[in-house]
Amino acid sequence: MTTDQPEPERLWPEEWQRGPRFSGAYSFMRVPLTRDLRFADVAIVGVPFDGGVNHRPGARFGPRGIRNATAQVRAHPMPGDPLWGPLETLRVVDYGDLDVSSPYIAYAIDKMQELLAPIFAAGVTPIILGGDHTISLPILRAMAQTHGPASLVHFDAHPDFWKPTDASRPYHHGTPFRLAADEGLIRVHESVQIGIRGSVSGAILHEVREAGFHMITADEFYELGVHGALERLHRVVRPPVYVSLDIDCADPAYAPGTGTPEVAGLTSRELVQLVRGLRGLPIVGFDIVEVAPPFDQSEITALLAANLVYEFLELAAALKRGSNRRATSNRAGRASAPAARRRPRNRPAS
Ligand code: MN
Ligand code: MN
């Protein structure tokens, strides 16, 4: 892979972004649909797999639903924020969907890891659209191949930390973080779960805390508030950081289109504020999972997910701006040194 051609300022024909937003290319916010990662900072990747659910399926349609909902997302400026429009700062590609829709779950999981590893290895930050939460395990396996174990920031109504009842068949959407912890993919003592609630989750809270997770249940969140929760989070996590957001962290009033809804959850506003509060963390990847369009109403859930991905892009843009300021070489220097591109760029110097 060479980068001897000049590095382009933008990766897509400008006219793709003109015209009404319900028209144009079928991709996330009409960014280019390509698997060419040479100049990409961020890749949007769909993983349309829901073979690991214990309750209602439908998250296999999540990537399509989220992409559709981006027709309602504008690259908007934040008042007083120089970081308006992450697409001005970042080169974002839509990598399309991975071909992993096999009913053989162990095969599908291996395939996900195999297909995602090169994205992390290329120094690109993936934003992965699920899919049910099973997919976070192969994502973390692929992530760790490049970055080593990460601090996990996990938004969810459920801790997804169940011990598999059958060790020979461990995979479903309730086990990914138990397995990730056992495999050393995440540093549990430097990881945070936010939004946990519900009777099923209550049965396992003690076990999760015993394992070392810093858990902020939905009830505790209402005592702490956004700022209190973020303060705790920033005290705990260490680089590199991986963010996994299960849309059922939001209350079913804000996210009805999901497989395992739990009442008394976070508002969409609180979730957006929490994600914004992650700015500055050296995040090496994101996923957003459990969006199930067959159960959605008026695209409420898909629209929230699309906007949360937009917030992820803002975080990645802030990180890139920060590292550009620190870097001594300029863009041209980066283009002439392709080897440097393969280093994980988001890992901080100290
Ligand atoms: Mn989950
Ligand atoms: Mn959940």
C-alpha cells in the first residue's frame, strides 16, 4: 500500500454533499462508500449480525436503519465551538457492511475479528454499527491485536457480563464483556459501565463490581448527574479507550427500537451529553449496538443512534485536532511516511 499520490483534501465528489439530504449516495451522511483506507481517519463499518440475541431479533437491520436516519443529520456547528463539522476535520469513509450473517455464531465471530483487524492495524478509528452486542467481543479481539488491552466505556442497561452456562458455547449478547475480561482484552479496573438497571441486571451487579468494573447504575446516575458521572469516569479510564454504546441504555421512550428494552433509563439528552463529555480521551474505536428497526417508531431510535455516531465523529475530530497541534510534521510529512500511518495514532505519547 503506497501513498505516493498526493493526499486529497476531500475524499468524495463535492456534489455528493449537495442537494437534499434524502437524495444521493446510500452511505453514512453520504460519505464515500469505499474500502480504501489509505487516507481515512475514521471508517464507519456495519456489522448486520443479530444471531446472539436471547430475546427479540432485528438488530441485523441496525446499520441500514442508522444510515437511513443520517438523512436527518446535518454537519452542524456547535455554538462557540471551533470544531464545527467533523467532516471538515476528519476524512471519513463508509466501509459498508461486513459479510458475517452466518447462523454459525462461532464462525461469524471469527470472521468479524478477521475483517476488522486490518482497520485497527491501518491506524484508522472504526465506528461500528451493530448488530447485537455479541459483536463487541470480536471487535475487542481485533482492537487488542493493534492497541493491546483497553479501558472500556460501556453504556448499557445490562452489564453483558454473564458467565456462559456452557463453556463450549459461550457466545451470546449477554457474555461479551465477561469473555473480554477473561481474555485480557479490557482492563476491568479501569473500565466504566453506565446506565445498568432492570431486574435481570440487578441479579449480577455484585459479580460485576467484584470483578473490578466501576459501575454507575441508572439509579446512581440520577444521583450523580452528567457532570458527576463524567468526573468519576475520567478518574478511572486510562489510554487506550474503547467505547461501546448499547442503545438500550436510553429509556424505551427515547429508544423503543431495541431487542431488550428496560424502563427508567437515560434520556437522549443525557446520553448525548455523556458522549460529549468523553472529549479528549484517546479513543481507538466505537460501537453502537442493539438498534432494531423492526421495533422502532418514527425512526426515534435510529435517529438517536445516528446523532450519537455524529457525536463520536466530533470526539474523533477533537482528537485529530489535538494531535495535529502536537505534531511537528505536517500533513505532507504524513503522506510521505506511510509506515507511520500503520502505527496506532491515537495512543498518546505518555
Ligand atoms: Mn448490551
Ligand atoms: Mn442492553
